[in-house]
Amino acid sequence: MSPLLLRFLPYIAAVLLVAGALFGAYHHGLSMKDAEWQSLWNDRNTLDAKARASNESAARAKEQTYQQSINKAIQDGQRTIDQAIADAAAARASADSLRGAADDLAARLAASESSGNSCTAAASQAATRAAMVFADVLKKSVKRNTELAETADRARARGVTCEQVYDALGN
């Protein structure tokens, strides 16, 4: 080795040793800072997961409340529809008895028409025809009104149910 190299070797070694120590310190600081940031990110992720779970359970509770309100509205609506069907059946029975009375009246008038004689028969025949037409119109009217009432009752019940569901979801 040359005497010049031997003379500067301790200085070169000292510089390399200091540079190595500085690099080691820098690397240690960098890894400590990375660990600190990773810890912060892990804490944030944990808080996010807890918040997500909390929000999800709150949303599920709200959804269950909505579903219970909808189910109640549907049950109330079905009860209303069932009541409307029962009322329609009662009205149908009443209409049937009214139709029966109109049929009896028409039959009696037809019988009196055939048993009539002379000049009262012609006047009675016109009244009988009018009464028979009235009985027929009454039967058709009662039948149609019953159908319309059933349709209206069902539509109203469904509308009320829909409104209750809408109100339940709006709150």
C-alpha cells in the first residue's frame, strides 16, 4: 500500500463509519415514521369499520320499522277489503230479495193481465207492461250498482292501503 493511502485510511474509515451511522439513523427514523403512520391508518380503518357497522345496524332497524309499518298497512287494507266483500255480499242478498219482490210483482201483474176481461184489460195491460219494464230495469240497475259498489270498495281499500304505506315510509 502506498504511504499516502495509509495516511488517509483512518480518515476514510471515520467518514465511512459516520456515513454508515447517519444512514442507519435515517433508516431507523424512516421505519419508525412508517410504523407510526401505519398505526394511524389501522386506527382509522378500525373506526371506519365500527362506523360502518353502526350505520348498517341503524339502517337495518329503520328498514325493519318500515317493513313493519308496511305489513300493518297491508293487514289493515286486507281487513278493509274483507269487510267490503262482506258488505257487498250483504248488499247482494238484499238486492236479491228486492229482485225477487220485483219478479213476484211482475208475475202477479202478468197473471192479472191474462185473467182480465173486456175494457179494463186494455187499460190494465198498459200498466202491467210498464210495471214489468220497471221491474226489469230495477233488476238490471241493482245488479250493475252492486258491481260498481264492489269495484269502488276494492279500489278505495287499495288506495287507503297505498296511502298508509306511503305515509309510513315518509316518516
